[in-house]
Amino acid sequence: MSETSSPERRPHRRRFEQAHLWSSTVTGLVALGLSLYSFVALQRSPEIDVTLPHVLRISQEKDVWVILQPTMSSRLHTEDIEVVTDMRLALQPSGAAGPSPTPRFFWENNVSWKFGPKTGELRHDPVSDPAPLIVSQSMPQQPVTHFIATGWNFRPGRYEGTVTLSRASSRASITKHFCLDITEQDLSEFRSGGQFHQLEFRNDVPSRTGRQGDCYAGPA
């Protein structure tokens, strides 16, 4: 009788075959589970991450102009896309700035920056109308958005702000909060610069944020 058919070897072989069968079954179930998870993940709407910029550029004369560049991105890969249908800017006076009328901003257009060699300043030119933005992992968006509040002006004090993004999917809107400090010196700069002179407000410069908190603050 051959070695492979000996009675002593048969139980070991059966145990090996059973273990191999169970191993193949478990591997197949795990692969199936991963495939189902990947399929479901690819079908869902992408989760959008929204980050506000470190800089707001603001001008004031008859109206208030605010220019900001939010970043919209998705970290997960899906076959679906998300569409941002609208952006809204709101400012609510608080502290020394209130009570005062609440401005009503509208999204005027998207702009690009150009350097003026004669003036040594940045100027903005319109590049597109406000329109829906497609966002996916492969298509992040960074529009330079221009908002206007007509017939309204700042007073000195703090303003609580929000940027709200509406989405085409059934998910809720995304709202990002910030605060803005306006000083008497900022108002003087607005008056001397006029409507087309943007004053830079930052939330990442220690000499500014250390003076007025974690809000956007001007150079004064």
C-alpha cells in the first residue's frame, strides 16, 4: 500500500482539507464584504470639507464689498459628485457694533486678482457669474467670491459672521462661523481708500489676533 493511502496519513489529510476549505470560505466572505462596502461607498454622495481662508479683503464707501476664497474638497473617492448651488455671507453686529442694522449680502460674482504695477496694489477683475460648483475628490473648488451689501457701512466693533453653502443633494447646508473686528482706524482707511481699495483682514497674524482675539483683524 502506498504512503499516501496509509491509514495513519488519512486523518491528517482530512484535517488539512477541512482547514483549507474553511480558509477559502472565510477569505471569500471577507472579499465579498469588502466589495459590498466599496460599492456602497462609491454610490454615496461625497462628504464636503469647507475651509475658510486666512484672509478677507474688504472695502467700504457707499457699499461694503467682501472678497473671500473658501476651499471646498472631498477626501473620499465616490462615483457620485456634490453640487454647491449657492453661497451666502451673513454678518451680525455684536458688542460695541450693535445694535445696528444687519447687512444683507449677495454673491455678486467670482473674481481673479491682478497686480497693478503703477499703484503697487492688487485689483480684482470679474471672471464668472455666481453659479453652481461641482465638488468631488478629483475636483476641489477654490472660487474667489465677491459679496456686496448695498447701502450699508461698518461701525467699530465685533461682527459674528457665517458662510453658508447650499447643496443639491438632500444633505443639510454647510455653515462655517467666523468673527471680524473693525476699528476706528479701519474705518479711516476705508474712507481714504474708497470703494476699490481692499483692506486686508487676517486671522493668522499673531500681532493682530493677539490684540483682538481669534477674529479677522485689520492691519491697524
